[in-house]
Amino acid sequence: MEQKSNKHENYEILNLLGYGLSKFDNSFVKEFGFSTKTDFFKYFVEIGIAKTSSVVKNRMDLFNPFFTTNNRKGWWQNGDSYIHRKHLIDSLFGNENVKDYSNIVKLYLKENYKIKELFVKVKPIVKSRFKKLQETGLEAELYVINNYTEISNFKNGILEDARLYGDGYDFQINVSESSFLAEVKGIREKKGKFRLTEKEFLMASEYKNDYIIALVLNMNDTPTFLTIENPINNLKFEERIIKSKEIKEYHLISDIN
């Protein structure tokens, strides 16, 4: 039987809207040319983002507890269950003012929903961060950074970020005299598959019990951890050869004096 997903089909844009409404309130609404939230909600029903106005309002309520300056409780009873969604947007766009953040949302609407009437102007670096928004990897890595001490192996440990090195693991967690290499994998549903790159496979083979896959499951709703020590020994993998795309480079014809 096919498992039903808890993820709304317009999950990403609804999170962006909820974040903007909670953080910037009516200033965010005005950037779209509306004077009231009611009209703003109706607009996103009209363009097919939400079936009812309450869908957009509910996403605002989800983010409200994380912005204490707005004096709105929202879904406070959920505690920090959904704060990972805020952490992702914060990491990419948390320093943007209301105008620039609104342009990011408009860019999303223009590129993903073909809303042509929107005028959008964003800086190149924002476009680069924008591309990271839909990547499962970044969201899962941020969840680990903020919650890794919940994993029994890593409790009381100190996390070192190794992602820039590209050596087959994301983090090194130092616990007392031991060091664990953690490779993070995100899965949207409560179960699923993941793959290892050649570098990850080789590092896991070398470090064995000190190499741990930190799976972040159920990312569409309330994430949970599943850790796998010594994955090469405890799981079955099959080798697949992926043909790489042709890479173009542009070389100078003459030396620079």
C-alpha cells in the first residue's frame, strides 16, 4: 500500500509565506500590494497555492511562536516541533529586510508557478542561496547541528563542521577521548532509502564503528533521528556506476603579464 505523505504539495512556498507573515507582519503583505492579510490570503487561493485562506493563515500560526516580537502565540502548544523549518529559512535569508525577503518569495513564485506579473530583482548571492532552499541535505544538516546532542553517541560531544572539505563525512563529533564521523542523510517521509558516494563508502569502510550515518526521518512533519553505526557492515549496498556529465572549462590563451 502506498504511504500517504504529510507534505503539502506547496510545502516550500507556504513555509516562506508563513515565515514572512510572522516576521514582518503587515509590512510583508504590503510588499505584494495588499492592505489586509485577508486579501493577501485570498490572492494565494486564487493563484492555486492554497485551497482556502486558512491554509496560509495556519502556516503563519505555525511560525508565530518563533518570533516573540510579534506578540502572537500561534501554535505555541507544538513547542519546537517545527522550528527546523525556521532554521532552514534563517540560514539562507535570515538577514534580509522585508523588501528583499519579499523579492525572494516573488522569485520562487515566478520560477516555480510561472506568476509572470511579478517584478523581481535579487542579488546574485541570493539566487545562489535560493537554489539551496529545496535541497533535503541542507535542511537535514541544520537539524543535526541544532539537535545532535539528542543522539546518544553524541551526547555531551562537540561538533566540528567538515562539510567544506568534501572528505566523505559532514561532521566530526568529539566525545571525551573518542571522535565520531557523522554523515547526514535526510528523508522526507518516515522511511526511505539513501545512497553513499564513493568517498563516503570508503570513509565508512575505513572508520567502521566510528563512522555513523545520522538519518533525519520524517522531515516533512516532525523530524526524528535514526543512527546507523558501521553502515558498511550493517547495511547492504550495491555499486552503481553513474556516468558523469561532460564538464566545460575555459582556459586563457595567453599569460597575464
